[in-house]
Amino acid sequence: MSKKKIVVFGPGPLFKGGLANYTTSLAKAFAIMPDVEVHLLSWSQQYPSIVPRDFIDRKTKTDKLGGLPIQVQYITDYNNPFTWLETVRTIKEINPELVVFQWSVALQGLPLGFIAQRLFGCSIKVVFDLHFVIQKEQSSIDVFFTKYGLKTADAYVVHAYKTVTELEQLFPKKKFSLLENGFQNTEKPGNIIKLFHPVYDMFKINPDFDVEDQKKKLGLKKHVFLFFGFIRKYKGLHFCIEAFAKMAKDRDDVSLLIVGESFWQTLDNKKVSTKLKQAVFGAAKKLLLKQDSNEQDYNPLSLIDQLGIRDKTVVVNDFVGDEEVHKYFQVSDCILLFYEYATPSGVESMAYNFKMPVLASAVGHFPETVIPGKNGYLAKAADTDSMAEAMSHFLDHPIERDNIELMAKEISWENYATTILNFTKEINSNA
């Protein structure tokens, strides 16, 4: 009996960041299914070469694929259209039943649309796994790339109702049919499936880890609020710091732990090549995206001294390899996700993996995933008084971590991958 072949397209395990973890985890979830052969096709270069950032994970030493027989190929170079054609040829040679593209940034619409359009209409089902559709302050060129990239697909997977609305707004003449968790509710085949962001299984609690010893080493107090992940403006670290300063004003038993790499500070700024990339990239953004501010100038860590909370704040301003992640989650009481706007969050998923409550702003998908009193609390968007109040409320009314463990089991990668596969079978049977 021949195996079902599935291609997962996205950044492979050599890359750092949530989307690489996501792509790898999805490939693994398909790979453990019986009679399934999985191919992970990855970018070799995800963005224009002028982008001043190092995207390679140079810290993690363990095998992210867990020894599973997943065939990984790093083919697609954003800057080389010939590799786009090579990607199409490779997928057709594999001849999978299904290819799942990871969509996370409009800029990639040109190569992804090019590839998808040359696969569509044959026996291969083309599915886009949407981490967002409409970017904040989306420019006309972003809209063009998004429409070009997403217009050709058999189906879309979304993680939030907001994404469904954005997809309908993007293609007002296209008829969409939403399925809840893969169930066909109409006679017409559905082409959007609403799922969830699964809980990562690559990060685990270490039962032998000495939490108190690590807290002493880091200089942490009794209660620890954690910000984790790339430092980018939309993730609201400035809100976290300002809200913490308000909440901690009259307390001596709280710490703010900030662990993450400044997104635009990964290259050697002394090198001429870095300065040239920064200048060209900055000019291109102002010309094409018409942005009022440059995120490369975003420096929320300067608020720590301005607000006088240096003695209550611990900063690890670096990328953390997979092996080190558990240390920071295990010493913390909750995760801070006071985002300006939000698409499904990998950091939120990581928190649930560690049975950790979430404090989030009521934006994007968070009102769908954060149930006050059960797995966390919500604060008003862009309101640091409300955020400080949520932090105080959490200390006074802790969340039962057993609740989070039960929820995490329901949103597993196994359930996610199985539902997608069943969903595409539904498409096949109704085609």
C-alpha cells in the first residue's frame, strides 16, 4: 500500500523564530501518522537580501525533527525566481496529495503566489495556513502581494474569526464557506477551516529543574512576570514595562523577566555591509510602505531606567536556543502578551505547554483563546492602567494550572494535523 504524500512549505528547522517552530511541528505531526510520507520544503532565503537581519538559529543543538523520517529541502530563495520554478518542479515530482503553505507576511506573496498558481488545478490540493491576512498599517503594495499570493488555493486554514473576516474583505467577490473544526455543515464544500494554534511539543517542563536556585541566579523575586520572544513593537513590550512599573510601584515581591532578541539588532553594526543594508532597507520601507516611524529605532528597554525599575527587572537580550527555553518559563508565574495587535501567538502556545497562565490585551484572537479566570486574564488594548490592574488581579486571584493542562491536550498538534487531513479528504470527495 503506497503512502500518502504531504508537503509542508515554510521555514525549516535551521531558521529561528515561531514560524520555523510551527512549520517543523506541523511536519512532525503529519509524520507520526500511519502510511504518511512527509516532505518539508523550506526557504533558503525568506526575504529580500537587503533585509538587515540574521534569520538562522545558531543556538539550538538538538534535532528539532526528533529523528522522524521527514525529508527536508532548502530550495526557495526569495531573491532568485529560478528557485521558485525549481520548487514547483520538486513538488510535482513528489506528487503529494496535499501541500500546506505557511503564510505570515505579505512580502512573500510574490514567490508563494507564483508557486501556488502552477500547482493549482492538478491533483495536488493547495492549502494556505494563514497566520494573518491584513497587516497593521497595510500599504497598497502589501495588499497587492497578499491578493497575488492567496488568490489561488483549494482551501484556507485560519486560527481566528478575525482572519476569516479579513479574507472575505480581501476577496469580496469570492464565495467562502466556513467549517468549524473540519465538520462539513453545508452541501457545498467548505473552503475555510477554523482551527487553533496548537501547543508546541518541542518545549517541555524539566521535573528536575531547580526553580528556586535559578531564580536566585537571575536575581528574581517571589512573583515573576515574563515577556518572551522577539522584541518587536507590535508585541507591546513598552506596554509591559510601563504597566509593570505602575503595578510594582508599592511592591517589593515582583520581578519583570524580559527574554528575547531585539529583532533588528542581530547583525554587527560596525560592518559596512550592515550599515548599507540598514540604509537601503530603511529607505525602501519609507518609499514603499509610507511608514511614519521606523521599527528599527524601537528601543523599549530604555524605559527600564526611565521608569526606575532596574532593580525589579531582569533582561536577557538575546535569542534563546530550544534547550534553554524551559528555564525562563519554569521560573515565571505568567506570560505577558500585551500586544498592539495580534495574530495567533506562538508564545501563547509555548506558555500553555508549560501550564502557564496568560495576561493579554483584548486584541486580535486573544478574546477567543483567553478565558478570564480559566487560563488567564484580559486587559484593555493600549491601556497600561488596565494592564497593571490585570497583573495585580492575577496575583490576588491565581489561575489553576491544571485547567491549562487540560486545555493544552485539546489543542494538540496531533488533533490539528488530523483535522487538516480529514478536511482535505472532504474537499476531494466533494470536488
